[in-house]
Amino acid sequence: MMVNSNTDARVYDTNTIIDILKRPREAKVLARNGLCINATWYITSVSQMELKKLDYDYTDVVAQVEHIVGKHFIPLQITATHEEIGEKFLAECPKLHYPDNLIVSAAFCLQLKHNTSTFISADGACLQVCVKIGLAIINYRELVRRKKLRTPHYGGTLSKQYRRLSPQGKVNYWLDKQ
């Protein structure tokens, strides 16, 4: 499938996918806040593995969620680069755990293909590391509760130098970090 690089990437973690499946009426808030417009939605191979481990049929879950939100998900394979950066995220944020570090890393690397990349999750540790590295986040549970979107935070809290880096520069920063 061809990816339009003029769109924004939205990467969903496994718990958010399950929340959308269990509470479809609440998921309509995604469309009301414009999160379906001009965006390419991704679900990672890690989520596929986690759904199977939780005894969900991956194909069925994705089909139902796509029907609920009216948007198609693109499967995103985890690469060696995602794994390498994900390991460094684990060291940077002790609360983050495997395999969520891989999902965050994949979302982070999508900044190279799209205008922006946004990680949609309700997992506090994932959201915490995303703020630190400058990846735009949407706290799904907060969005459902408030019914409106807060402005995503893109900068990052690491340093002024880091915040000024291009998306490629940020990826290289993590690849070069010891």
C-alpha cells in the first residue's frame, strides 16, 4: 500500500485499540476532533502479538475497529532500527516496559515519512517517554473524558539543542546515543 507522506501518522497502542472495540460510542470522539482527517493510521506488529496473547482475533479486532472509526489501519512492522531506539527509550524512561518501547519507537520513526507522528495511548509510561522525546501524544482516555483535544506537545523535554533537531536528527540522536 502506498503511504501519502503529506498526511499525519497516528499510531495506536494495543490498549487503545481494545478500548475502541469495547466502547465504540466513545470512539466517535476521534472523528469529532478531526483525528480521522488527513491522517494515516497505523497498528504495529507488536499490537498483533499482544492481541493474540490476550486471546483476541487480530483480524476480527482490526476489522471491527476500522468499521467503528471509519478509517483503515496500515500494519507497521517493527524493524531493527525500531528495536535499537526502543532499547534506548527503556534506559531513558524506567517506567516504560517491553514491548511498548517498540510501539513508541515505531511512532517516533514515522516522523521521517509524514508531516507529524502522533502516538495515541492511555498508558502513562508511554505518554511520559513521548513527551520527553518530543513525540506528539494524545491521551485517549483523557480525550474521551473531556470530549475535546488538547494541543499536542511536540518539543520534547530533553534539551533546547534536541528540540531544534529535525526529525532525522532526532532519530540519529537516539541511534548514536550510547
